[in-house]
Amino acid sequence: MNVNLSAIPGFLATHARVLDRRRYDLLTGDGDAARVLAALDAYRNTDGGYGWGLEPDLRAPESQPGAALHAFEVFEDVAPATAPQAVALCDWLETVTLPDGGLPFALPVTVSGGTAPWWVGGDPATSSLQITSVSAAAAHRVAAHDPAVAAHPWLERATRYCLGAIQALEEQPHAYVLSFAVHFLDAVYDTQPRAADLLKRLGAYIPADGRVPVEGGTADEALRSLDFAPYPGRPVRDLFDPEVIAADLVRLAGGQQDDGGWTVDYVKISPAGSLDWRGAVTVQAVQILRANAII
């Protein structure tokens, strides 16, 4: 598997936002946590939440639950450093959590330009397992090194909601709901007794080859084994044969484009969002390939 590492900095300089350039700098050992957090602060609002296109297809300025995942990803990147912004994000999420403990898919969007229709049409009065599970999963990964996040009441409420909502699933959910629920169960596997059985049950919805088509996406859009189980040593890896993971690592490494970056196969909503996604998934590809000892 040939990955051209020397081409990545030039790609990021040409196409990526400062946040992902700083994340890559930290990942490769040249940066520091303070500068990554400073770049993240550009997307932060005074209420403690995040907007302004931190979720590349949700470009409105106000804080949105859909941006929380990406903020938590950065807080995970800077470990073992902690940041007060992580606890403040939990505080904000608590203010928009619905009575059943779930987060809405989206809050009302003030500026719809460049924003995907599914965000604009999100119901602010209904809990979303998709958004709650992916946000809670990322928060649990941050909680592994940040005691203040681990002890936050929002995370406990969100965890209870996700466990109950996953338990209530009676048929195969949408690909992204399935993926995010699997990530959540993997994140709480060691602390929640129900997680093992629920993970096994959701695993039955994933074909042996690890490919789950995305209903409503582009013609070729699908989630694959590394979308469910990107990192070695985690319980979710037991859902896949090693040969399936190995083949998907070859696919991921081969996805590097001639310009040095990676791309996505889902719908492109805006020119800015498309570039933002490319920078983000390039950093993610390097993280996964490094963790799996490919590069």
C-alpha cells in the first residue's frame, strides 16, 4: 500500500481549512494542542456550542447539535490535554436536550445557504438517535482522558437515551444511524452491561463484506467496515473477519488522490463544504492508517 505522505501538507495548504491543517500538524508531531484549540474556537459561539460550518454541510452560524461531534473529535485529538471548552459544550448540549434525554437532529437554521436540506428540515422537537449517539460516542472517547466530561450529567442522560433507543430498534435502521449506534456501543462497551448484547444484535444488520448502502445517498454511497470499526483493539472489530478489514485498509490507502488528499462519495452541497470535507477526511484517513500500522 503506497501512501504519498509528502503530498499531504501541500494538499492541505491548497484546499483545507486551518482547523484541519492544525490537526494534521498535531497528528504528525509538529503542532501543539493550544493551536488546534485556537483554530476550533473560530467555530465556537458564546453559548458554548459550535456552528459556522464546523459541520461542513451545516454552514449556519448558530450552535447546532450536528457540530458537537466534530468539536469532540478535536478534544479527542488533543489528549492527554483537556480543555474547558469540552465541558462548556456539554453544558450547552444539556440546554438543548429534549425531555427523553435525546438531542434533536437540528435546531432551526437561520442561514440556509450552503446547508444540506436534511439539516434545514430537521425537527427540533424530536430526539434523533443518529445525532445523540454519534455525539455521545465522541464525548465518551473524550471522557476517557477528561474527568469533567466523564462526570457531566448531559453525558449520563444521553447515554441512557441511546441505550433505550437502540434496545427499541425492531428493524435495520438507516446506514448512518446503524454506524453511529455501533460507535456508541463500542465507546461504552466497558462501562454499560447492555452494550455487548446490543452490539452483537446491531452487528447482524451488517453484511459479511462490511458494505452497507446509504439509502437516499449518491449511487455509489455506502458505509464500509472501517466506517464501523476504524481502530484495532476495539470490541467492534469482532464484528468483521480480519480479511474484510485488511481489504478495506487497502481500499482506504488507495483512495488518496493525485493531489495528495482523500475525497468523499456523498452528495456535495456547497463548494466550501466539499473542500472542508476533503480536508477533514484526509486527516481521518491518516489517523486510521497510522493506527492500523499501514503508514
